[in-house]
Amino acid sequence: MFKFLLPLAGFILFSFTNISHGEGVSSTKYIHLTPAFVVNYGNTGRMKYLRTEIALKVSGGAAASAVSSHRPYIRNNLVLLLTAQDGEAVNSSSGREALRHEALENVRALMTELEGSPYVDDLYFENFVVQN
């Protein structure tokens, strides 16, 4: 029984040591831009709709606070970007990935302009639905 308790005690001690030093605690935060984006896109033909939910990945509370304080400006720029798309961009997976990267660079440039640092590590489409 002693052989079983000694390793268990070591494991518990090691676990508390890591927790007390803050290791293993992630500072990654996700900012969900709510409500969902619902926009018209395309310039010709009948009306086309795009609906997506976007989350921004940031590192740390300061970055989350800075990004959250500019949420209306970020949303505005993303709406303008999404409405400027054509059917080829939103209907293919490679086009959506290119759009995701373009949106990320757009948000990072905006945050750099406003705060002096990009703050946003990544941008994710939580869902992406189009009606042609």
C-alpha cells in the first residue's frame, strides 16, 4: 500500500506546484462578435445573403479589453468587407479561407492603427452560410 501512496502523493504535490505558479493556465481569450453578421453580397443579379458568426482570438486580458472597446468599429469594417465579396469567394472553401485571412489582416491593421498593436492572434468563422 505504501508503494501506491508514495507516487500518488508525488503526483498531487507536482500538480499543486504547477497550479500555484500559473503554469497550465491559458491566457487565450475569444471575443465573439455578436450578433451574427447577416449581409447582402454580390453586385449583380438577384439578392444573395451571407450569415456568419465571427470570433477573435486574443492573448491576455489587456488585449481582450482593447479589442472589445473597438468592437463597433471592427464590426463595421467586417460588414463592409463581407458585402464586397462575390460568389466565387464565399462558395468555395479556398475562397472562404482567403476571406478569413483578409478579415484577420483587416482587423489587425485596424487595431494597430487605433492601439499601436495588432492584439488579435486569429479570426475564426464559427459558421458560414450563404444563399445564392
